[in-house]
Amino acid sequence: MNPHPRTPATLSRRSLMGLSGLALADLLTRQAWAASGQAGDPAEPHFPARAKRMIFILLDGGLSQVDSYDYKPRLQDEHGRELPASIRQPKFTFANRGRIIGSPFAWRQWGANGTWASDLFPEINRRWIDKLCFIHSLHHENEDHTTAMSFLNTGVPRETRPALGSWLTYGLGSDNGNLPAYIDITPKDGRTFPTGFLPSIHGGVPIVRPDRASRDLRWENLQPGFDGQRAHLDFISALNNRRDPLQVELRNRELAFRMQSVAPGIMDLHRESESTRTQYGIGDEHTDEFGRTLLLARRFAEAGVRYITATHSTSRYGNLWDQHANLEKGHRGNAHAVDKPIAGLLHDLEARGLLDDTLVLCGSEFGRTPSRELFDGQMGRDDNGRDHNPHGFTMWMAGGGTQPGYHHGATDDYGFYATRDKVSIHDLHATILRLMGLDHERLTYRHAGRDYRLTDVYGKVVQAILR
């Protein structure tokens, strides 16, 4: 016997619970803000914004900067040699004693600017490399995936704090009252970051794949086309009067109802033309999965969602981008899965006039070392693999008021440590907020007796990358 029968009453409760909860939190947030006596509106930018929305393409596991966009010919010249003593730092516990591994990928200069890049991302390089803004000097101190991913998203490695997307929705609100302001597409393990001390309305709404074999994505708690919802809302309205507490419930359930009428149309990728679907790689065995993710990201961005993460969170090549072994096969396969979809997204945004005011960020929680760790004084079982490296890695931005064709910062000759114009994660967050029209020092939230902010007491805007 099914302990949870799908009766009209239970369907109504289940379908309304998730989205009406968001609406309720939104209303309570506004009421609390008004009651607090604080000046200003939490959804009011501090500056004219260069970007209205943001898409974060997260390559989970650690894309190797020295095999993609941080060209280090010295690795080829010194393949097999020990790392020089100058970079054997005891604070790094993975590969500080290893031997140098030359990149297994072919490097050349791409685009009119002659940017050095490997052949991992030919579609992106061929069509977009002159329009990307590279940061080659990102760094932090978190060497494992969990703390690094937390630090990249929230600004702290272990403590539960709001993520960047939550801060942006708190600071700017949504451009579409019928949709959440923060969408998290295919997050790892199906879980998005908690909102921490911010109200739950600012949390990310996950869109997941029901199972590994499914091509379509699913929005949990979405029950489109259920006629009983309308009757349920009408019943509440009939009981209601202006002073009745049901007024709050009615307003929030009405918003949830509107969400459910809008979202299914956005989720239906069959409404796109065949040429657009092909542009993202949908229908191709290798690119279909991430192509659907990024096409959905564009559809939500166009509909007014403020912040969207699109995570490359599944892979047939093992451990996502975390290639401690089989570097060439793993990175090549993963790059093949995302290259055409990313190029398709950039093309689609530009063709629709959205790229100028959409900030696209692409990268991983850290990079990879120029070496393989030693096992008992010998090279590992597979010398074609790299370990974690948070001390110097690369991300790129596109659109949203960033400088096209610009390269900021540098690492040492081996690509191990950021050495010039270093950019911390706090600096990255401060710069993103500035592009979105927010001052990272003024975007605060009072909690437990102190004013919190995304960048804590750190961070500076990297002015050089602003157009």
C-alpha cells in the first residue's frame, strides 16, 4: 500500500509547499526589513550595473590551468625532473615532492590577439577567445574539494554562510516575480548551498536530473496543470478578509501558482528551434547532457532569473575534472562534453542581445599542480595525472561589463603559484558584486549582533577587468 497516496489534497499540499514557501519567505523578508527601521531597500543597487544577471559555469573537480589557458613551455622542457626547491612549500601536502609533467595537449596561439591555449576547447577558442576576460592569478588556501567549493561559493571554507547567488538576490531581488531569483541547475549530489542566516527566499532552487539515464531535467515540487490548485486558492479567498491571517497565505500561494504556470514553459526545451538545440550540442551523445543544462540556463536568464549556476556535475570519464590519473583521457573527454555547449551559450546570448548585460563566469574550485605526487620516492602508477592546486589557477569571464581579450595576473614559470596581480576569492566576489551594481562593503546583513558580508573584512575590486 502506498503510504502517501496521490489524492487531490496531497497533490495540492506537495505542489504548493516548495514554491509557496519561497513566496512566504519573500513576503516575511520584506515585512521584517520594513519593521527594522533600516534605511534603503535591500533590492536597490548601489551603482549603475554593468550586468543584470549572472551565469556561473562550474566545472566541478579542478580544471587544470596548465593544460588549458596558462601556457608553461617549461613543463615540456623539464618533464620528469623534480620540482625546484623554490616551490616545495611544506604547507602544500599533495604534490610538493613530485616530478614535473609536461602537458599532453597541443598548444598554439588562437584568435586575432594570439592567445596561447591548448586544444582542449577548440570551439570556445575558435569563436570566443578574443572576447573572454581571463584571470590567471586566482588563489586560496583550501586544498580539498569540499572546503574549496565552499570557499569559492560562500567566501568561507567550513562555516555555513550564504552563497554568492543568495547575496545577489538579497541585494537585487528578481526581475521576474513569477520565478525564483536564484536557480541551481544540476548541482552536485542534487543539493544547493544553504542560505545561512539570510531568509530562505534567497536560496537556490535546484533543478536536477531524475536519474542518470534521463535526458530531461526536473524541478522538484512542480506540478503543472493541476486544476485543484485553483479551486484550493479560491476556497482560501472565500474564507479571507483583509484583516484575516489567511491574506498572507493567499498572497504566497497565488505567487506559487503563478510560478507553476510559468516554469513548465521554460523547462520545455522542445520549444526551441532545431538549429538552436543543435548549436548547444543537444542530440549528440557527448554534448547532449550539458547542452540541455546550458540551454536551460539561457532560458531562465532571458526570463529574468538573477543568478544561475550550471554545474558540470556528472561524467563518464570518472571524478569529473579531478584527474589524479589519466589526465589526457579525462580532461579530453570532459572538455568534449562542455566545449560546444559553452560556445553555443555565448553565441546564443550575443545573438539575442543578452551578452552585454549577462556576466558569464567559467571555472573550477581550484586548479592543478604541474607535477604528480611521489609514491615511496617513485613516480605514481600513472605519471599522467595532477593533484589539487589552489595557489594559482585560471578562470574566465565574458560579457557583463568585463574587458574582452584581457589577461589579468600570472603564475610562476611552472604554473604553481600566483605571482603577479594576485586575485583572491574575496577579490573575485567583490568584483562580481561591482559588475552587478553592488558595493561589497555596503551589502551587509545583521545577524547575531554583527554585520556580515560576502567578503567578510577582505576583498578589493579588480578594476582592470572592468570595461
